[in-house]
Amino acid sequence: MQYYVDHDGDVTHILENIICSVNEDASRFVEFYEKMIKEGEIDDCKSFQKTKKKISLLPDEKEEAKKEKGKIKAK
């Protein structure tokens, strides 16, 4: 919840800022915030409504690792 408060509801870069996040966590985070809004724990910010479908995804590290492994094998 601290991320939401600190960023005035803007969740665009949430995955980059919460340690150990993976792309699959985005929907879980949005669901959590929606639940907290419904329960009155946090305010429903306009920026949350604008950004909840625009979360920046993390690069696919598995694909990057495969490319690097291929480079090592080639050498």
C-alpha cells in the first residue's frame, strides 16, 4: 500500500519498484488496490484509474538468458 500512497495511485512502474515482482504480479497488485479502495483503506485516485491498465512490464529475463547462453556456447 505504501507504493500506492507514495505515487498518488500511479501504478505504471510498480513492477520496477516492488522487490521480486514479476510481470504476472501486475493483475494481483491491481486487484489488491481495488480491494483496499472498496474497503476504504486507501483513496481511489484518478491516476490509479488511468494507470492500472498501463503497467510497464519488466523485460523477459528468461529470453535474455537464453540468448546469452547461446553466445557462450558459440564461443
